[in-house]
Amino acid sequence: MLLNYIIRRTLWAFPFMFAASIVAFALITLPPGDYVTTFAQTLSQSGDVVDETRLAALRERYGLDQPFIIQYFRWISGVLVGDFGISFEWQQPVAGLIWERLGLSFILEISTLIFAWGLALPIGIYSAIRKYSVGDYVASVIGFIGLAVPNFLIALVLMYIAVVHFGTDVSGLFSPEYRQAPWSFDKFVNLLTHIWIPIIILGTSTVAGLIRIMRANLLDELNKPYVTTARAKGLTEFNLILKYPVRLALNPFVSTIGWAFPQLISGAVITAYVLALPTSGPLLLQALLAQDMYLAGAFILLLCCFSIIGMLVSDILLAIVDPRIRFR
Amino acid sequence: MATVADPRAAELTADAHASQLVLTWRAFRKHKLALFSAIVVLLFAIVGIFAEFLAPFDPNVTTSKDLYHPPQGIHLIDTAEDGSWSVRPFVYAMKVTRDPMTLQSSYAPDENRKIYLGFFAEGASYSMWGLIPSNRHFVTTVNPAERFYLFGTDRLGRDVLSRTIHGTRISMSIGLLGVTLSLIIGLILGGLSGYYGGTIDMVVQRLVELILSLPTIPIWLGLSAALPQDWPPLIRYFAITVILSLVGWTELARVVRGRFLALRTEDFVTAARLDGGSQLRVIFRHMMPSMFSHIIASVTLAIPAMIIAETALSFLGLGLMPPTISWGVLLKEAQNVRSIAQAPWLFIPGGAVCLAVLALNFLGDGLRDAADPYSNDGR
């Protein structure tokens, strides 16, 4: 039954990815004029000689004079074998530019999610059990701040404090000597010493949302008769809370990966830009500003796919935790 | 006392006669925080509406001698040299000293020079809403040649206070306009999906799920990058609004659909239908009033999301662009560490964003709890 559900749900992800690929490609073709025109403009502005035959060859290769469907088909069949087209700004294949940045984005987003869970779960439980205590109010206030202050503003304020009061620069994911270095254990350790700052910045709003959800769910459960029964039977308070109400309150908590993950990806773009992280956000922005659409399209497509897979994982986890879902 | 025809009538309290609006208001009034937030939101609205009058200066005027001028504090009591005093608001002028090596200016208050301020004084001329020409400002310098800066100035010597006030108009209105557009899309699609069910419901629900599963900022960025750079500011403003609502309608559609599904099987709706009411009459006369308060609450909660989205887009340089002034455009000035280290007051528009977003969220929470005055869950 569970396997059946997982297969059904996984199959559902494919039409979604197909739709996402159409969205991404529509964004590629959206700017006025095709890329080759923009490219030619950039060349002539910088005083280079525009080679008409080369432009014609580029048009031919991407089918730019063909209708949308054919252009899409050429693009997507390339994407499926790992060819995302050429970045005109960088003059090299898109595929070579994106994977390391996407990998770092992925690491950042997953660690943020784990961080948010690890922090929100105990705080949410505490807030619900000690309702209206000082700790609960402190958690609520932090929650509201996380809700109201945009990620990038937190990032800016932190950078300001770091520069003015501590004289250090908190941007980037690596120390300068590791930036161009190949991957090694030392580089990984260096990453760990930097990544916690964007994780905290990115995690605040997610933590805030999760605390609110956990608290509300647990409060609903705590007043139910089975809790009284368990208490009457002499269970210790700690075991009682963790074993029954928390387990039930966890269900909506698991489903939050579904909505939190797309939000994290969104938030990571802008936070990464402020902190100048070597992740996908800043390069995506740069590509969009330069109308380097194959590069931008690849990022948009892959970020959307991340997000859809995140939703899929969340649904499957939910089915594992809650048997009722599988039978719907 | 006359015999009562219906024994239930004897138990009727004043509450039972109150209209839904009165009941909602009573429930809402109990939320002190929401009530306070409503006042804050109202103040933001007033600032946005009367921006030209409330701003002391023209937000786009640059002053080459006041670059990164720090904020000045207002003094109310003016003491003359002979010891007599009077109530007259003024600020101390700042003396500039320029570092000969770095050419960086540093400002220090000059206690000998006072710049007097006047309420409703005459200053730079403007035309209110593009209609009424005037030159009166709520507070400005008495001598039009002088300037004062409550919030400091930016890198071109423009008054941050005036700019924040004008930004309030654009940022708040883009939230309101964007949500209105989202509401129209959400009402149509959510209503169709909830009222008819079946295949339409299936399609709309899948569409909502698809949009919810996509990360919004990359999509927004992609869409706004496609806007031609040479569009006039007003067109760009509307285009950005449309882009924001193209993604933002899903939550409202969900609420509308949920309410339609819940109401469809209610007795009074069935009665109206069996009574021969047309479909439009059933929807607008009988169902709409019952979901109105829920929609208002969801709309209030959707506005802050729009404001943050606009701020984020403009901050990244793909949303609104100068000369349009929005909070996001202003925060773009605070983008690099060097300028905020030198001029931390550039964060002030960010404070406005946070305050507005927080107030709208509290207001929305209060409205949502008050939206259903018949429920007795003790909230």
C-alpha cells in the first residue's frame, strides 16, 4: 500500500516537472528580441565587428527562427542529455557553470531545513507546554520578528554589525585562499566555518513559521481526553508529552517541508546575493540582468525541479508517518 | 407581561439582534494588538496618501554639499542669549570637516547656527496627486534655502525622510493593487473550482499545486527581467504588480474554494437554489456575504507578502527602478557594506517595511479570528 502510494505520487511529479520546464523555457524566450540580437548589440556596443555568418549559425543551432514548440523541443532534448545551451556572457557551456553552484545551494538549503527543524521542534513544544510563560512570549516575539523582517534585511544588518563592531567580513562561503581551490577536506572544514551565518539568516523565517505551527498543533492535542488518561495512569510528564501528543502534532510539521522548501530556495537567492555566496542566486541574477537567458533558464528549471522533488519527499515522508494519507 | 408566542424569544439578548458586522466588530475589538495595528496601518495609509504634503522636501532634489548627512535631532525649546526662552522647533546645523587624505566628510553639530522649522511653512512647490498645486509642507525649514534631515541623506544628498514618505505611497499601493488583482483571479478560479467541483476543480487544484511548488523569487525575477528597460515608470509599476499577482493569487483561491465547498451544502444555500434563485443570485446574494469576512482577513494577510516581494525585487534591481521611489528602491542604496557602515540611517526604509508588515500581519490575524463571530471557541 505504501509502495503503491509512493509510486503513484512519484509519477505525479513528472507532469509537474514538464510544466516547470515549459515555464522556464517561456522565461527564456520572453525578453524582447532573441538572444542573438542582444548578443550582437553587446558586441557592437563594445566595438567588436559583428560577424553575420556566426550570428546566422547561432540562430540555426537554437532554431531561433522556428516556432516556440520546436525551439522548446530542441532545448529540452538538449537538457535531458545535460546540454543546457551556451552562456553568451561567459562564452562557455551552461552546464559547466551551474553544477558546483547548485550543489552549494542544495547543501545550504538542506542544512537550513535541518537547522530550522532542530530549533523549532523543541521551542514549539516548550511554548505549547509552558503556554503564556516568559519563554513562550520570548519565542513569540522572535517568531514575529522572523516573520516580519525580510531575509536580506537580516543579512544586511548582520553584515553591518560584523563590519562596524567586529571588523570582519561575513560574506562568502570560503576564505579567500580556498575560493578557487579544488575540493579537499580542509576546504570542507572552511565551508563549515562560514556556512552557519547564511543558515541562521535564511532559517529565521522558517523557524518562526514552524514554531507557530508546532505550538498551535500541540495546544490542540494537549486538551484531549487521552492525555488526561495517560496522566491519570501515572506516566511521567516527559514521556507522556513526547510519546503521544508530540507524535500526533508532528504530522502537519512534516508536511511543512512541502511549503518551506520552495520558500527556502526563494529566500536563498536573495540572501546569497547580499552575502555574495558562490551559490546559484547571484549568478542567476547576473544572468537575468545581462539577459543571458540559457544560463538563467537552466537555473530556473533546476531550482524548480529541486522544489518539486522537495514536495515529493515531503508527501512521501508524510505517508510514512501518517497511515491515513496512504488510503486516501 | 404579555404571553410570549415563541418561548425562545424570551431568551433573546441584545446580541441576538446585532448584525453580523456589529458582532464581527465586537470580536475584533477584543484584540488589543490587532486594534493597535489597525491604527498603525491607518497611519501608513495617511502617510502614503498625503506624501507630497508630509514630506518636508522634494524627494528627488540632490544637494552636493550634504552627502551622507547624518540625522539631526529636533529641539523644541529655543533659549536666546539673554536667557529668555520660547517654544520654537529647530535643529542645529552641522559643520562639515573633510579628511584631507580620504576626502571623507564628517559632520559635527554647530551649536551656534540654528535652523528653524515651521509647521505648514512654505517650501518646495508640488502638485498634490498631480492635481492641486501647493507649496505648504507639514514641517519644513522656515528659510527655504536651508535644509534639515531627520533621517539623514543618501549618497546624492537626497533627504531620506522625504524619500521614505514617498516610498510609503508606492510600496503600500503596490501591495493593495497587487492583492486586488490576485483577489480577482483568486475569486474567479477559486469560485469556479469550489462551486462546480469535478474536472474544473481538478485542473485548478493542480495549477495551484504547481505554482505553490515553484520557488517564487526566481520566477518573479525571470518575468521582470523580461520587461523592456525603457518602459516609463508608471507602466513598469503596473507590470510589476501584474507579475506579483500572477504568482500571488493561489492562497486566495484556496480560501475562496474552501469557503465555497463548505457553503455549497449549507441549508440556506440549498433553500435559495430550490427557491428558484438564479446561479448568480445564489452566489452573490446568499454565499458571498458569508465569506466576505474571511476574504477580507485573507486579503489583509496577503498584502504584507506582496510588500516584501516588491521590496525584494526592487532591492535586487529587477523590480521598480529609479526615479520611482519604493522602500525596495531605497534599500538598494543600503546594499553594500561600505555605504551602510558610513551611513547606517539608510536602514530606516527597512524599518518602515518591518513595521508595515508586522502591523498588517497582526491586523490580519485579528480579522481572521473575528471573521466568524458565531463560533464560540473562546478565542
